Amino acid sequence: MSDTNPLDNEASNPLSQIDLKVFLVYIIRYWYLLVIGLIGGLSYAYYQVRYTPPLYKVSARMLVKDEYSSWGQEYFLPGMELVSGRNRLVNEIGIIRSFPLMEKVEKELNHNVSYYRIGNIKTTELYPTSEFTIDPTDSVSPMGTFYIDFPKKGFFRISSVENELDEKEEQAIGNETYLNDSKVRIHVNSEEVYSGDYYSFRFNKKDEIARRLQKAIQINIEGEESSILVIGHSGRTPKKSIDYINALMTTYIEWGIEQNNEIVSNTIAFVDKQLKTIADSLVFTEFRLEQFRKKNFQERIFIQEESNNFEAVFQLEEELTQRRVQADYYRELISSLKDGNYTAFPSSAVFGFQDPNVDQMISHLRELSAAEKESAFKLNDQNYLLGKLQKEIKRQKEDLEIVVKSNLTQVQILISSLKDEIKREESKVQKIPKEQREFFNLKRINKLSNDLYTYLLNKRSEASIAKASNVAQAQILDYASRYRVSYLAPNSFSIYLFGVSLGIGIPIGVILLFYFFNNKIIDPSDLKRVTSIPVLGTIGHKANLKSNLVINENLKSVVSESFRSIRTNLNFMVEGKSKVKILVTSSISGEGKTFTSINLATIYAASGKKTVLLGADLRKPKIAEDFNFQNDKGISSFLSSNIDLNEIIKSTEIDNLDVILSGPIPPNPAELIESEKMDKFMNELENIYDAIIIDSPPLGLVTDSLLLNKYADAGIYIVRHDYTKVSYLENLNELNSNDILKNIGIVVNAVKQKKGINGYGYGYRYGYGYGYGYGYGYGYYTEDKT
């Protein structure tokens, strides 16, 4: 069986402790906080709507070719494999967002200086034209923001601090002026600058603008299966956003064409280099063959032109030529790796041979190089990730160079083998006549040069066709324009809704804190939460009291009716006894215990009962002051000496009411109350009086009240609103549950009237208009200041 108390879980959750009715009372009590909060929230909303510059969003649409950018073209146009690389949409989005591309956009737009008009309400950017311009005359432009105005025609004032602008000296327009040690010249483009407004301008760093643009650009795919991109930009100046987006799309398309053309251009350059060498050799062999033909009779030589040995040599020479091209390719690749041009080096397939391993390594290096170039703009040069990327590129280049050199060595070995085999075939034709043999050698050399030259010309032609046929990887469907501008913010409805929510939410939160952190008895529900002892009634607050005796002045007052109600409830508690003894106590001093005792005794006397008020607080008596008696004799005198009871009974001006004071303060109050003589004292009083009201010391400070409790038929525990702490009632609960204090009820004292709050007949707001009693805590034995 679990020992968990379900009430513990409830108590652990603060929200479960909220009494909505009580919380509503708190809200009514602190209504002014809601009003203040609502005014503040609406003021905030009005300020935001009135003074926040509008924000606009501009968009455009662009079709990006997904997968293969020129699908199938390589099968119809030779050389198109140079520009038909695989195209992934997600990669293209990354390219569009890349910092290098943003730099190209900013370079094209050239937003070196931004101009603003500073109004009374908000600041507006002057774009695309400004009423004045700044022309730096030095090579280095000043950085930062400056403020300028034009007090009269032909003159201006300029400052780096806005508040100091009026103090600056007027300067003539057209003259050079210094800004941070850099010279600039001011030009006026419109006479409106003399209208009294003042302006500001800012010199921009290109990389900062590129970074801001990179963060501001929004790219979304129009549909799940679509390759159409919706490019958006939000800003205060729609025209500027339009220019940004259009320049970005145009620059991206041009960049794609440039990237493809870079490989083609490198291919053409490589072929041109080979053609130049071969052309010289071809011219020389053509000249020698022509000279041979002039010297000899062509008819006689061609009698036995065909020879199997010569054909074998021709075939070996063709293979040798292909291997030489392959060797040249590897040499150029090694050279490119050293000078850093490897990213645009053509594929081996372009030159008629296959080397997939090298092609794959070059492709991987291109990806790493692109990632390094992008990261270099985002990360510090000493950043670990950038350093790691650079080390990986260096390692991949070294690996590729090793592979290429190994392949080059193998090709060179193969070339040497072909040369040896050619020599063996040539030795077989030594029986042929000298003239014919010489002719075939010249013809063979000429044919090899001519075939290689023709092959390279074809490759150059294919590359040129590919370059001419290179089309953009993207197509602009909708340019950014004023028709694609939408208003974004501020949203008046949302701002006002937020302001109202904030204006109500914060006060509600504050009131909730008041509710949870309140440790005093404020509402009837506070008593309900901490004790099950019944409430006998409430006593209204009465300010500026000169004496605790208030009922005798007006028996028909509200306070008198409160005490009558308490008397009636006490009669129910004592089950209709004709004679009653009532003990009045509280937690600490200052809660109105003596005030209640005096007036409760007065209301009993007013009902015709012979009543006596006992000043049983032997430690700090107060009753004598209220009745203007001398506290020379009293209970302590009777208990500690052999005086007669009649000597300590004092009659008052109130009919049927006598008072027995506490007497001189004894050194041993508790021992006197526990004495047998106290029993005799109470028995004698019971024979004389119908109602005995016992004003006892505070229960939370001394034990005297517990000793006096055995003489009482019923007890009253005074709780003062907004004064008595909830924790004080824990002791009362323990005493009541252990049957130490029985038949006791609570009276709530010093309740100040407050409309709309009811509960246990409260109908009041608490507060006790004057300082009274013993003071707080254990200052019980010291004199209090009134």
C-alpha cells in the first residue's frame, strides 16, 4: 500500500492551489494594475505601428535544370560531354546562397554608399537615387556612418556624431572635406536638400553587404516534384530588393556558363599547344616529301608501293601517336596540379582514352576546392575546420600527382616498347630499294603528323562547338518587379493583439505572484486552506480610535452589530448556557485581542447580563488605560496576597459591566495562574456574574492562555486581516486537533469595507487603522510605541 498522500501531489502543483473565486477577488483588488498594463500595452503597440518602417517582401521565379543539364545533347553534338555535367537542384541552391556569388552580385550593383533621410518619425533610405551624393577622392574610402545637413544653399555641415551636427562649421559644396583622414566631395542632386531635413550616409564594405545579402535571401522550391525556385528578399526598400534578386539570378546564370566554358577553354588551350608543335613538324615533312618527289621519278617508285611490313609500321606509329598524346595529357595535368588550375582540367575521354580513376580524383578535388572557397569566407583562417579542409585538399593533390606520375611512367614504358617494335618492323624492309624505302619513310612520317594534326583539329572543333552550344543551367521565369512586392510588416492587428495580451498578461502574472507569495490572511479562502476551525464573525475597521471602547458610543453601529453576531454564534457554541466564560486570545500582539475582549464584554452587558472583564494578561496589561483606572490592584494582587475579591472589582460607567484588572506585573505569572487560588477565584466569579470575558496573553508567545483555557466554555481566536500570517494558524490547528484548545472559533478583526468582496459576511477589505497591542514577535516584554 502506497504511503503517498494524494493531497501532497495537489500541493506540489501551484496551479492546483488556485481558487478562481479568490483569484478573481485579487484581480478586482488590483484592478489598477490591469488598467496600467493595458494602457502600457496599447501605447507600445501604437508606437510600433506608428514608428516602425514598413517591411516588404519581393520574390522572383527561376527554373533550374535538374539532373543532367544538357540531357542527350552529347549524342547529337560532338564535344558536348564537356558541358553536360550532372546538375543537382540541392547543390544549385547551395551555389545561389554561396558567398562568392553574393560578392559578384554586390560588385555588379556597386552599393558602396547608402543614403538615408532622417525624419521626425522614422528614417528612410534614399534608393535608387539620392538628393545628394558622396564622391571619395582618395583611393581608400572612409568607413562608418556620418550625418549631414544643408543649412543654406551652397553649404553643408557634416559630423560623425548626430548630436554634434549643429555645432559643426558650414562648408561650401564642391570643396573637398576630410572624413576620417580621407578626402571626399559632396554633390547636390536636388534642391530638396535645403528643405530643412538632415541626412545620414554610410560607407559599406563589400564583404559585409555580401554577408547581409547571403542571410537575407530566401530560396524555396515551388513544389515537391518541381525544379522551379522561388527566390525572395525582405527589406525596407522594395526597389533595392528587386535589384538584388534580379542581379542574383543573372549573375548565377552567367556564373554557370563561365564554369562550363572554363573546362572548354582549357581543352582548347591544350589542343592549341599540341597543334603548334605538330604543325611545325608537318610543314617540315611536307617540304622533304615534295623535294624527294622532284628529285626522283614518281612512276618508278610506285611500282611496288604496297607492303605488309610498311602497313604494320603505320599501325604501330598510329598507336605510338595516341600514347604520346596521353603522355602529354599527364604532363599537362601534373603542371596544372602545381600551378592550381586543376579544377578546370578536361576529362581524359576528350582526348580519346579512358582513365576513370584520374577523372574521379579530379572531380573530388573540384568539390573540395569549392567547399574550401566557400568556407574561407565564413570561417577564420585559423579555424580548425578550414585547416582540416585545406589539409585534405593537399593530401588529395599529392595522391593524384602520385597516380598521374605512375600512369605517365607506364605510358612512357609503352612508348619505348612501341619504338622498339617499330624498329624491328623497319628492319624487315631493308631489301626494298633505297629510293622506295626512303619514300615510304617520308610518307609514313608525313601521314602520322597529318593524322595527329587532323585529330587535334577535330577535338578543337568539338570544343568550339561545345562552347558555342553551352546554354545556361537556369532560366528566369518571373523577374522581380513591383508586381511581385508584398507588404510584410508591421501587422497592425497582430501588434495590437500582442500589446493587449502583454498589457493584460504581465499584470495577471504580477497578481498571481501576489496570490502565491501572500503569507497573510487576506481572504476567507486563506482560512479555509489552513484550518477547519469555524469563523464566528468579522469586526469592521474603524480608523482614528482614541479608545478600544467603541460599542458604548453607539449600540446601533456596524461594529456593534458585528459583536452581536459574534455573541449569537458563541451562544450556539456553549449550547445555550445561561452563564458563559469566554477566553479571548490570538497568535501575537497587535491583532486586536484586547479590543475584542472589551467590546465583547460591553455587548454582553448591553444584553442585560451581569458581565465581568478579566485582564488576565499579567505580563503586559492594557485594559486599565481604556477605562482610565489605576492598575494598582488586580488578579495578581488577589492570587499573591490575602485581599478580598471585592477589593479588585472595579465598576464601570457601563451598566452591568465590571472590570478586574491584571494588577501589578508579577515575576511568575504562569505559576500564579496554575495555583489553587486561581480555581477559587474563578468559582467565586461564576457565582456573581452571568458572563466572564477573559482577556488572555497571545497564544503564540506564552503558555498563559493554555492555562486559562480550562476555565472557559468557549474560546475566540483573533485573526487580523492582512496582518496575521498563515503560518501562525498551524499552532492553533495542532492545539485544536490534540484537544488542548476545544470549542474555539475565529474572529477576523479590522476588516476595511470594500465593495464587491464577500465571504463569511466579510464584505470588507482588511486593515486596522491604528497601532495597537504588543507589537510583532517576541517584543512582548518591551514597551511598544503607539
